[in-house]
Amino acid sequence: PSGQHILLLLFCCFLVNLALDGQLRVWARSAIVSFHADFGCVGGILVSVLFAGMALASITFDGPEAVSCMGMVGYLFFLFFSAMLCWNSMLRICLLHKLPTHCAFPGYCPQDQESGKPDLTGIIRITVLAWTWVPTGIFTAVGGALWRPWYFIFYALPHGLLSTSRPWSSWLWSRWRELIVGSVFWFCFILVGVVMWSRSFAHAGTSDRRFLRVAGLGISIACALTAFWLTADPVMSFWSFLAHPWIAIFEAVKAGTIPSLGCEEWIAICLMVWDVGRMLFIMASARFEQWSARARMEEVLREALAHPFRAELEQGFAKTAPSAAPSSVPGPGDPEASKGKIGEMHQALIKARKQNLLDQFSSSSILPSSMRLRVRRDHLLEDSLAALLEKPVSELLAPRVNVLFEGEPGFDVGGLTRDWFDSVGRALADGANDAKGSSLLVVAPDQTLIPRPSQCKDIDAMEMATPELQGRFRYFMSLGRFMALAVFHENPLPLSFAFVLCKYLLRVPVGMEDVKQLDPAFYSGRVEQVLRSGGPEQIAVALGEPLTFVSSATDVRPDRKALRPGGETQVVTEDNKTEYLQLLCEDYLCGGIRLEIQCLLHGFWDVLPLEVMHKCALGPRELSLMLSGFASLDPDEWREHSTGGSSRVHNWFWDVVREFDAEQRCLLLHFTTGSSRLPPGGFTQLKPTFTVLVCDSGSSQHLPHAHTCANQITLPRYENCEQLRSKLLLALSTRDFGLV
């Protein structure tokens, strides 16, 4: 059973124990009172404070002078309603918990004739006369929670240690509860303050620090409320029931007797022991999986290097020429693809992989809840690939990804993760245009990306791979994992991978169309001429020498080699030209990068197994779109699926977006969301929705700023469209995301 099931069984044992002791009705009444007061009324206070804060923030942002008379009346009514809800909730808590209240205006205070307590029935009493009562008990309790921890630390504790008297020995449970709740609040408050002033947030701006203060106060209050609810009388009765058997066993062992416990208490002990054992097993399993992840990846690497990749060709390859019409298979970023269908298939793939992962483990509680990454911005690619290689698959497939860039402030609630995926993608593309570079990827003739061949010659077998090359092959395994991770976590990369590579990932046979799409010049110069009747003889005449079974040289692989043993002397004829073209095209597609491709495939399949993708009927086109998203950003569709408003500044913003070129639009999307590519479903799947906010709090000289966690860009109220354009372009040229 899971932890929730064990807790439910323990609660059932607790109810049985209460029933046997005849205390079930008493506990039920106490639980009803606590639920009404501690949850219902406290919730009312929180809601009223939230409503009042929203109203005040709206007035502040719009400016009092911009609000009409009727609008101001509406705001004031809203504030009065919030204050009335808060005040009545506090009075109700005092009544339910029998805390003292004070009548501020004797003779006007509505009160019960028998008890003398406030009478809060009727509209007039709730809205008007309730203000004549003061909930002094609430103020005393809150004040006690705030000052009692300091009283205990600086007076009660030193006094008790230095003398025989114990000031806390006569405390009632209410004072201990104030001490617990107050200690939790101050601990969280001080911890947030330390974090805010740490080196990680040394360069945070004023707005970021203001946000941190508000967030820190909210976190402290939330933790204090949690401690308050967990120490309520009905809940304490449950904790007491769980502790009593252990205390009885300890005392019985100390006295040398057998503990006298009821059947339900023995069952509770067994359940608690089971739960502790379950948690220890989960911790041990997680540690073991982390320890064995590296060894497992080394085994996968040896398997990949022992079996170099061979492309599977379609039936009838090179027997007939492909149609002269362009391929009907859209490449990455084709805006005409069915985004809705791709999105549904994407969700089905993620669901199937999660189920596949659950089938490998005995319980979902064993699986990690998040994957944590700590990387350096100036060593982003190396740190990321090394970290991905060390992570177990269960952690890579965790529901959440938390990324921290060393030396940069930020809480990752989605924005930093998207920034990490996008930045690593851009780092992978860096240097890909250099034919003699050392990047992992290189630009193919069709301007897509493929693995870069090794600098050494003929590295197509494990025994020829040096330790340095094996380290490079490990990076290709990490690259495969990174690509699969981008698909699983729905973060398209700013990369356009070769369509034939997507076929490799799905083990789909390649055809002549793929060769033509990857390199039209190679196809027309080396393939199409041979396909013609008498083609080998015509080429031999043009070359002045016979055409033999030798590979074609490329910019990144200039050395030619025999396509089969003795191929340098074997002449291509009409009878064997089909075999020649099959060997030539297969070598052109993956010759020299067989180990690189195989390592990349194994890394990808480690995260997204081949059988799972086949089960979801995933095709190369769909996989390509899931990897690269949609590069075409339609301004009209963008605005249609965005929120914010239709003011003059909003219209200027969308006019500027229409004037932007494709690269500037991608930069704008990246600035606001952390990613320069859309999800496979397009703007409809962008969550949260893209939002344009115009505020009056800043100067028109300020730059726009973004909150990538909310996919929101905030614009000052600029004076004209040209000013907005210049400020927006200046903002897009920066790389500082602030607090995302």
C-alpha cells in the first residue's frame, strides 16, 4: 500500500479506538468546530485579504485619476465587503473557540441574552453592528505566536537552564501551540531573508527583491498555517493515538512487562513499521539506481560501439527515380501540419511512456518527483551533457525539472527550464556551420543538422575508438537523451534536425526521396545520372576513367573509401548499378558517423523506447515536429491566442510584431516564454497563455520586462509606436531574464 493508504488505515484504527473508549461523538464535535473555525473561517480571512489586495493593486496600477466615479464606488464596495468578511470570520473564530471578545460600543453590540456573546445573525448585524465587537482573542493569539518564540529563547529557556524553576512547566497547551506556530513562522521568515541576501541573489533588481519579500512572507504564513492546522485539537488526538502505543511499549520494556494494548493499536504499530520500512526501501532504491546509472550507461555505450549503425533502405531502393515533385512529407517547422493531431499524438506518447515506466517499478512512490540540474552558464553544454549521462532514467522522466544556473538569481517554476532547453539547443548549433569544427552537430546541405563525423579516419568499430573518442561518443548518448527529454517534457528545441535522422530514431527505412531532400546536388550529380539508361558509361566518358565502387567525398569527410572489398577496381555497369547506388547512398547518409548515430539512438531510446513510439504510431514527421516545434510564427494567430487587452499600446505592440522578421519574432517568443519554438500544438498549447500587460507604474523610458514562468511581457505605457519598437528591440538584445 502507498503512504496515503497507510494513513487512511491508521485513521480508521484511530476511529475504532475512539469508539471503544466512547469518545467518538466528542471527537466528532471537536472536529466539526475546528473545521468550521480553523479551515472555514481562516479561509474566509485569507480570501478577504486576497480580494482586498487585488482591488488595491488594480487601483494602484490604473491610477486613481483613471478610475471613473462608478468604478471607484465599485472598488470601495469591494473593499468594504472584503473587510466585512474578514471581521466576521475573526468574530466567528472567537465564538467557536470560546475566545474573548470586547464590546467597543456598549448598548449597540448585538449579543445573545443567555451567554452574552456576539449575535451574528441577520444582515444588519453582520454588515453594520458586527463592527461594534472587537475579536481580542484573535489578536492576542496572533500576537502570542509572534512574540512567544523570542520570549522562550531569550528568557524562559536561559532562566530554566540557570535555575531550578521551569517557567514553561505551568504552560497550557494553547501557549505551546503559539510557540510552535510562531517558531515555524520566524524560521521560514528568517530563512527566506538569508536566501534573499545570499550571493545567488546579489545582482537581483529592485522589482525582483520586492517580489521575493512578498513571496517570502507568503511562504512563511503558509508554513505557519500548516503548523496551526496540524496542531488543532482533533489532529492532536490522532497524533496522540499514534504515539501512545510506542510510549506504552517503552514503559513496558523498561518495567519488564508485556504492554497492554488494544487490537487496533497493535495494527497501528504494524502499519507504522511497514510505512517506515517502505520509505527506507524507497530511499535505498533511489540510491542504488543513481549508483548503477553510470555503470548501465557504460554497458549501453559498449553495446552501441560494438554494433555500428547501418541504415535500412526501402524496398526497391535505387531501382526507379523518385518523382520530380517535391516530397509530400513536411519537414520540421512546416506550418501546414495538423497541430491539433500532433498535439494529441504527443500527449499519447507521454502517457504511454509514463505507463511504461510505472510497469517497471512496484510502486509510483519509488519514482523521483523532480529532476534537479545545476549548471554553469559559461560551461552550459559540457555541464548539461555530463549531468544527463549520470541521471537514471526514472529521474529524467520525473514530472518536474528544476534548473539552477550558478551565480544567477531565480526560482525555476518553468521559465528557467525552458531557458535551459533553448540555451543548450543553441549551444549545440554553435559552430555547426564550420566544416572543420569540433561541435557535435554539423549543417547538412539542406541546412538541417546531422551528427558530425569524427576527425579520425574510418572510426566505424569499437576496437578503433580511443578513450578520447569514447568520451565524445558518451556526449552523443547524452545528446540523444537530451533530445528525448525535450520531447517528453514538451520543450521544442531551436534546432532543425535532418528528416532522415528522425527516420533513424524510428527505424523507418530511408528512400531515394530522403537522399534527394538531404542533398539535391549530390542526388543530381551522383545518383540521377547513374539511374539513366547507359548512365555508368556516360559518367565514365565524362570522367575519363571507369566508375568504380568508391564512396563520394564531402566537405566534412573528404577521404573516399571502397564501398565493398576490392571496390576500387570493380567497375559499375548497368547490371550492378542498383547495388552501387544502394551502397553509395547508404554510405553517404551514415558513413563515417555510424558510431555517432548509434550512440545518439541508444541515448534517445533509453528515455523514449522504440516500442513505445511504435505503439503510439509515431511517424518521422510527427517526431520532427515534437523535436523542433513550429518555426513559423503567424502574428495574427499569435494575437488570437493571447490575452492582455486592446488598448492603444496593445495595438502598437502587435503592429510591431507584424513588422518583425522571423528571427525577431522567435527572439520575442524566447524573451517572454524562455523558448524560441512553439509546442507541437502551436499557440493553442502554449501554457500559460501568452499575455501582454500594460502598466502605468513605470516610466515610459523603462524597457519591457518578462515573466517567463507566466509567459507574460509587461510594457510601460509608451508615448508612441516608435518608442515601443525601439525599447522592445533593446530589451530583446539582452540575455538577462531576472526572476523567472
